[in-house]
Amino acid sequence: MISVRTLCELTAKKGSLDQRFTPSPSALEGMMGHQTVTSRRGYSYRTEVSLTGEFQNIYVRGRADGYDPDLNQLEEIKTYKGHLDRMPDNHRRLHWAQAKIYGYLMCEERDLANIKIALIYYNVTSKEETPFIEEFTADELKIFFEHHCELLQAWAEQELAHRASRNSQLSAINFPHPEFRVGQRTLAESVYKTAKLERSLMVQATTGIGKTLGTVFPLLKAMPETKLDKIFFLTAKSSGRELGLNAIRTIKKSNPKIHLRTLELTSRQKTCEHPDKSCHGESCPLANGFYDRLPAARLEALDQNMMDKQTIKTVALRHQVCPYYLAQDLANWSDVVVGDYNYYFDLYAMLYAGTVINEWKVSVLVDEAHNMIERSRKMYSAELSYGYFNEMQSKAPKSLKGVLEKLSACWVSINRNQDQAYEVYNHIPEDFELYLQRALTKITDYLAEHPTHNEASLLNFYFDALQFSTLAESFGSHSLFDITKSDKNVGLFQQETVFSIKNVIPARFLNKRFEVASSSTLFSATLSPPSFYSDLLGLPDKTPFLDVESPFDAAQLTVNIAKHISSRYKERPRSLKPIVELIGKQYSEKPGNYILFLSSFDYLNDVKLLFQEFYPTIPIRIQLRVMTEEDKEEFINDFTMTSQGVAFAVLGGSFGEAIDLPGDRLIGAFIATLGLPQINPVNEQMRLRIDEIFGLGYEYTYLYPGLQKVVQAAGRVIRTTDDKGMIHLMDDRYSDNKIKKLLPKWWSIQS
């Protein structure tokens, strides 16, 4: 079964890629535009008409926008902004192809000899319709339909064969190792059952259990029986993407006959071959004629099966097409897609949109899911700076001056009415929303008139304002609206102010994503307590929580609490000497590689200076405030099986998780903090908001996020069942039973 849209995308889209910015209607504007057009029609007019048809082994389905039986006229409605005569010809051809195929399907359903087809373009700004109407016989439309199906025929046969072969092979795959690790079988069985039951699952499993393989393998095994179209393996970092790809490689190595299309999605910034050129056929050679060369590039890429970043680049350059947009196309035809969280969960998520539009049946794997809360909050937050706005306003075209001046006056007025440097409001000022929307409309019209050579500050403000305006439409108790003032003057002696919509509880947005997926599994070494994550992430009701048995023995890890030390902010000066002495004592008893985790760079620097004074001969390495990827790699590579010394790092930073230092590369960690987020006005407002809704403001804002970082950092020490090491928790608060209950069960804590 293929949609009319996909059929036309594959067979009717020709010419060059053109990503020059031309304002297009939002999803809401598009929906409202369709409703406006159809509301103008007569009583007998039918909307959203479901249609199906077939040609040999191709089954086509879709929904026509409207049909008027009195006029015998089928309508395909397209919304737009700007000038219609600037719409690229390949877009028009695509629209007509869709309309004519819907026309044929309508003729088949109603046994019509002929039909009028109206391509209706609706300008969401001027509210005007521009119709293009042609009449066709059913025979003409049948020829058109069958021609496009014939163009698709070889492709359809290939896809059917691939699907059948894939499912047959996956039904018979074997686990790639002689046996499961401790807890890994339980994990795999639970993920398999979750897919079959079409449910969600949260899994806490310590590092070393083989979580990635233990989640990917059972889902692949379940694919044929559950009729899954795709698996999305989503992660927060590039290192997580590599783990997902390596799990597939491991499975394929032991099951070499499997033809499994695995795609790695990478950001545009890391993929673009010509960052100095604009993304359209008149500027970039890889955009020129893109759709003409895409079919051959697509076929070669899919034939590779493992379509990681390098493979896509190689294929793309061989066919002279853009690697980034080739990968975007390949997502439609891949079995497993590996990428960042944002591809499925953010406001404009590509994989989520594809799942909804194409009605894919997908299963979602969320790797290192403890990162999801903070990442999701950022996805559904927005801010506008008056300083940046004022800079943009000074460079703006004359035609925008009036509407921007009114927005500026409104902004300044609100600013003057606030006495405090920081304040939270129950609602977003209506006047500001109104003037912002008017500014967006004017800028949209301007950009439609001038699609190239626009000032960067204007485009940046426009995109920020769109995000702000979109989130303002759904503003509620899940977010805060706040205004922050600074002493910095901008413009005509006006204070810098930042208007922010800060998401606190992303559940409202993410819940829809989980509902659309057939099944989902979130896994991490730190998902305790489960209610914290299920409440804030919006998981379906009664999502089960699995705490997998650890493969590690308590004898492998010595955990000590330094009750004589307090890392509380006010007591930090007194903590320096005891911290330094404890590290020195431990190092003298057992030299090796250690990491000290502290709560801030200032704290780190104070401890470092005293440590160098007390122990000048012990080698040290320091995490810097700013480090390149090469700097970070060098920092990690300095931990060798024969090196010795103490590394100083900030908890929650680059070296607190997702680094693997097995054996003697790391034998111990000192953690001189509970990891609690800073107490500041923003966090306090978040605490109050969460307390109103869940009654656990302190725990959800401070305690749980802090200890999650602690457990992640401690998890760097024991990586395999052969490792041995120690951890010093350097704060008397770790003695509190409430804190101890949140630490891993397999730890044997020395009191």
C-alpha cells in the first residue's frame, strides 16, 4: 500500500533542490486555509474523501481535499504565502500529479466518464483563492495513473521483495553471542513482549549489561510478527549513534544473509559539502538537478544496507547530490533509523511527521533516556532578546519599520512596568502577542517578495519569533513565561530584556509522540525513581518499569561516604583541605587513574590549587571551561592502562557520562557534590510549578536530577565484570537514608 503523495513524490518530482527561504504556511495555517476554502462550498460538497485504487501489485490510497458532485469537480487545495508566480515549476507539476491521480480514483469509485479537476491555491495572507481548472476523461486519467504506477513498478516490486526477504530473515536471526549476559536476556524478553503488546516500557540497566544489543536484537526479531515498518534508535549524543550502529553491525556479522537497511541521520551542519553556497540549484552543484539524479543515488545507497554517514557521503558525491537531503529521502525506505532525539520528538520532527503522514508502524528506542527531560525542555522553549531585536530593527528594510517600531514600543512598555530583575507571569501579555504576530506577518510577506540576499539578523529573529509564537499558542501550566532584565543598555538607553517561554513539563508535547508509536522503550543506567521520568516525559499510563539485575558484584566496587566533608556552597572553603587529603591518601595507598568530580569550575580550580600545593608530584589533568572535540578526545586518551594521576572534572559535564574507561584506565572516582542544580530564581519557579502539579517540587527539580548525575559519573569506574574500583562520596548528606535509596542497589556502601 502506497499513498498518493508518496507515489507522486517518487514519480513526478523532477528538477533541482531549492531550499531558499520562502515563507510557507504553518501546519495550523494550512489546516485553517483548507477549512476556509471548503467552508465556502455548497451543501453537497464532500471533504476529506477517502479513495483507493490498484494497478497490478501496487495499491494506492489517499484522501482528496474535496469533491462537488453537483459540478462533478474534484479539488486539490494548496496553501501558500507570497507570490504564486514564484512557485517553482516542479512544485506545480507535483501538485497536478496528485490532483489527477485523485481524479482517476474518484472516476473509478463513481464510475464517471469524465471529471473536472481544480487545483486551488489559497493565499493564507490575502485569503484569496486562485483556481486552475481542467476537465479530463476517465480514460485520460487512467493512462496517467497507470503510467506513474508503471514508473513505480520496478521500485514497488523491489520494495515488496525486500520486505518479504527482510521479514523471513529476521524471523530466523540468532543472537550474535554464544549466551546472554546477566540480565540481558530479561531485558531482551521484556522489549520483545512490549513490541508484541504495542506498549511502552522503561528499563533501568547498569552499564555493562549490553543494553543496546539487548534492545535492538529483540525488536528486530519482533519486526515480522508485529508488522513493524521501522525502528527508530534515538540518542542524545553522537557516541550513542555509534553504539546503535555497532549493535546492528554485530547482529549482521553473525547473520550475514540479513538485508537490513540501516540509516544514520546526521545534522545538516556536519553533512553540508558546500557551506559557503546557498541551498538551491543556481548556487550549489549538489542541489542542481537533485531530483533527476536522486533515483540512482537512492538505489545505490539502499543496496549498501549499512548507510552510515560516510557511506551516504560517498554515494551522494558519486551521483553529485546533496548528502543531507539524500539521507532525508532514505529515511522513507530504511528499516532502522539511528539519529538524535530531535528527529522524532521536537516541534518540527521529521521522523514523527513521516510516521503520521505515511501511517508507518514504528517502534522507538530511546537510548540514555535520563537525558530526555532536559533535552525535551529545550525543544519546547523559546526566547526573544530585546538587544538582538534592536540590532535587527536598525538594519531592517523600510517597509518593516512601522510594525517593528510598534512591537518595540510594546516591549519597552512591558519592560518599564517590571521592577524586579526577574519575574514570572501567569500569562503572556496579549498586546505583545498581537504585535509580534503582526510583525511576523509583515516579515513573512517581505521575505516572500525578497527570497534571497536577506540580512542574517532578520532571518534569525524571524525563526526565533516563529518558535516563540508557536509555543505561545499552546502556553499553559507546563511552561513558565518570564522576563529577565539586565543592567546592560541597548538602543536608546533601553535595558536589555529577554522574554522567555521555558518548558518545565514536556509531557504535554511528548505524549503525542509516544501515542503515535506502536511501541517504545526508554533505557538508561539511571531512571530512578521511574515516576519522575514517566510524569515529566508523558509516558502512557501504567507504563511498566524494569530494573534489570546488575551483572556486577558488590565486591567489585568499594563505596565510601566521607561524612566529615560537606560540599554545600557555604562550607566549600572548609572542604578543600579534607578533599585534598582524602585524595592524596587514597592515591598513596593505590596509585592509578582517578577522576575527581566537583560541582563547578570555580570549586574545581580551588581544589586543584591546594592539591598541587600538597601533592606536587602527583600528575593531574584538568577539564577546561571550553574544550574542542580534539581536546576532549585527548583528555580521555590520556587515561591508559599504564598511566597514573588524578583528573579534575565538573559533574554533569563532558566526562560524567558516555565515556568508557575499562580496567586500569580508571580505578576510582571522588564525587564532592550531590550534583544538585543551582538554587536560583528560575529553578525555584520550576520547583514551585512542579510542586503545584506533582507535589514533589524539590525532588523533581533538585534531588533526582542531581543524583542522576552522580550515578552516571560513578558508572565510569566499573565497566566490565572483570573491573574493580572504588568510589568516595564526599558529602555527609550521602548518609541520609533518603539519598541512599536512590543509589544503585548493587552497591555495598561502607558507613
